[in-house]
Amino acid sequence: MAVIANQADSKLKLVFNAGLDEENKDIMKNKTFANVKPAMTNENLYNLAVSMSNLQTYTLSKVVRYEEYQLSNEV
């Protein structure tokens, strides 16, 4: 039985370092953008994230891409 994976959704998450708390632990802030075009390359998506981070108050810590797939049986 073969399983088919159809891409359902793609999201971009920017993680920012917002400084330190009273215990000197990093404070991390997240911004997530849904409905990212699946055809967008990782390089282009990363460059977009860096460009968007320049408009933010905090320093960009990491860029994460989430991909969701719908699995179904081949009939």
C-alpha cells in the first residue's frame, strides 16, 4: 500500500531575542506567518525573513519553516 503526501500548508516562524529576564535567561519572542507559498525556496524565504527582521525591534535569533502534509492511501 503506497501513501501519497500532498502538501497542505507552509508557515514561516521568526524567533527574536528580546533580552534577558531577571535570572539572565534569554527572552524569546515569536512571529508566525501562515500561507507561505510552498514553491518558495528556502533561500528566498530566509532572505525575506532577514529583510522583515530589519523592521522589528528585537534581534533575529532563528528562522523556522514549517511544512504540513496531508497523507492518504493510494487508491
